[in-house]
Amino acid sequence: MKTLTMLLLLGGFTLGLAGCNTMEGLGQDIERGGEELEEEANEAQH
């Protein structure tokens, strides 16, 4: 029973880390897209 509990905890921890990594990557992609959009808007003004 202890082994099963440990495996479930380890699996949950692993999935949690993977989720954080994915969200961080998504945030970086959105930030880059916003920066490019801002640059295009600045170029259109000049």
C-alpha cells in the first residue's frame, strides 16, 4: 500500500511540474507575440 501511495504522489508531482512548464512556455509565447505586435504598431506610426 505504501508503494502505491508513493507512486501516486510521484505521478501527481510529475504532472504538476509538466503543467507548470507548459504554462510558462505558453506565457513566453504570448509575450513574444505581444512584443512583435507592439513593434509593428510602432513602425506603422512612423
